Amino acid sequence: MTTLDDPTGQGFVPGRHLFDSYGNGGFRFANMSHKGSVLALPSGVYAWPVTQFSDLSPAHFERVLKECKSIDTLLIGAGDTMAFLPKPLYYFLKDGQMAIDVMGTGAAARIYNIMQSENRRVAAALIAVGQA
């Protein structure tokens, strides 16, 4: 397995990919593994510097809003459990005209795979679970 990386060092793999597995602090997809959280967007999968749900801020979603015209649904994997977005962050994301669903990371990864398999316009912001 290789890791999520690109020549710029920003952690990126182009294209839309299904998640093969998650846990142990990371994800497996596209014949590679990545330790840490990820953003799965229409342009590709990016490393995402988020370790816990309570740290989320609008800055963490700038890349999502840049691609929002290609996204109908944004799934947010909150970690081990379901959580609610703070209202300011929710309204910030609603400006992108996307449906927003927050749930545990496992559920979000599974639903992302289903919606992706159906060729739906879905994106996911997934906080890694089982981190050391």
C-alpha cells in the first residue's frame, strides 16, 4: 500500500474513490492507505487536518465550498459518534446550497460508498476514528 501523497506534499489523489475500509486512525481507498482524516470531493481525495469534531471551523471547509456546484450532499463523519454542527458552521455550509448530513464516520463512509456507486453528487468530510 502507498500513502495519500502528491509532489506538493499536500496529500491528494485525483478522482472519485470508494473507501475499502476505515479505522485504526485512517482510511484505505484506491489501493493506498492514509493515516488521518480525509475530504472526498469531486476533484479527488485530500488529506484533511482535523482530528476531532469540536475543532471544526469554516476554514476546514473552504475546499468543499470551492467545489459546491458539483455537490448535492455533503456527508460529515464526526468520528466515533454522531454530533450536531454548531449553528454558525451549519449556516456557513448551507451557503453552498448542499444538503448536509452529520453522522459517525463509519456510517458516513458507508453511505458515501453507496451514493458514489449510484453516481450521485456526494462529498464526504471524514474524521478518522481509532487514532492513537
